[in-house]
Amino acid sequence: MDTRLHNPMYNFISIFSFLEIWYTTATIPKMLSNLISKQRTISMIGCLLQMYFFHSLGNSEGILLTTMAIDRYVAICNPLRYPTIMTPRLCAQLSAGSCVFGFLVLLPEIAWISTLPFCGPNQIHQIFCDFEPVLRLACTDTSMILVEDVVHAVAIIFSVLVIAISYIRIITVILRIPSGEGRQKAFSTCAAHLGVFLMFYGSVSLMYLRFSATFPPILDTAIALMFAVLAPFFNPIIYSLRNKDMKMAIKKLLCSQRILSTTAS
């Protein structure tokens, strides 16, 4: 591919895109199956696996988005030190760490839910298996729902704070750039990244930072669709098709394939 894409930002984007594929695979096939089938059921093991993979992949994406915000902060605020700070080894460690932590942190919670007794009617009022709807079906003390909400809230708020602080510093530095063209290019890149952050964390916050507040079922479904379907749909557009280097690399790849096919024929 293009040598201009061999830098930490595009490494993180490639890992993020890989996670997005599996993130959507965890819920969308079953959602589509339920839409065309009259038998809208899922086994307990299937429900737990769906929750585990969906949220593990979501956690990994959230951590990776936070890492990408820090990467942009270092690139814009400390450009001379960027190559020595964001080394290929550190990027690989951050990418692997995001995935490993995202998958490990949910294991105790899923293991605990698997031990709960459920005594029907086990109807989940959501488009996929999620923690709160499943926990409300348990025939036991569900006060742990509050603990689960607090754990999710701390993780989300910490990530949002890190991203917010990073971009406040980034915008401050951009405003000091003397060249209008330089400011415009930097703002364009940051605006695209902020769009992804706001879409992902905005919908996640509405879903998991409300504690005892309840929304109408239609609003719950709309919020779930936003971070389960719409955000993964728009992310490639924002990160790839709005990026000049990515567009140039895609054009070069398509041109080379066209030349090869012409030569072969």
C-alpha cells in the first residue's frame, strides 16, 4: 500500500476497522434474522456470548479511540518528539493492550450473570442482549445492577475526560498556527475524529449513564441502533473517504489493478 499510511494513526485506524467488523457481526446478523423470522428466540448461552463479544469489542474500540485521541495530541502538540514517543513498538503494545483489556475486563461480569436464576417469562425488550434487560429478568436481588452501572459510568467518564482534555489542548495549539491553510487542515482532521468520538460516546453515554432513569422503548431502540449500527456505518466514511492520504492510496490501488487487468487481457 502507500508508504504515507505507514504511521501510528493509520495503524490504529486499521485495528479499529478490524474491531468494527466483528463488533457489527456480534449483533446485526441476529437482528436481521429476527426481523425476517417469526421465531425471535435466543438461547441463554447465545445471549451471554452476544453480550460478551459485543461489549468486549465495544470496550476495545472505546479504549482504542481514547488512544487515538492521545496520539493526535502528541502529533499536534509535540510534533518534533512524536516519532520518538509513538514508536512502532509502543503502537503495537497500545493496540494489543486495548484488545486484551477490553476482553478480559468483562469476564467476571459475564461469569456472574451466568450463575443467576431466571424464571420467565424471559422476554428482552431490546434489539439485542444487553446487561440491564437481562439482569431485570433474574429471580434474585438485582441491586448489583447499580454496581454494574457505576462500573460502566466510571469507564465511560474517564475515557470522555481524556478525549476532551486532549482535544481542548489540540484546539488551543491549532489556533496558534499562523498559516490559515495549516489551521484549516488541522481542524478538518480533528473535526472528523471528534465526529466519531461524539457519535460513539454520545450514544453509549445515553444508554449507560442514566442509572435509574427510564426511556420509552422506541427511544431505547433508537439509541441502541445508533451505537450498534449507525456509528460503525459512518466511521469508515469519516476516517477513510474524508482523508486525503487514504483517498490517494485507494486511487493508486484501483489504478494499479486496472493496469494489471488491462495487461492480462
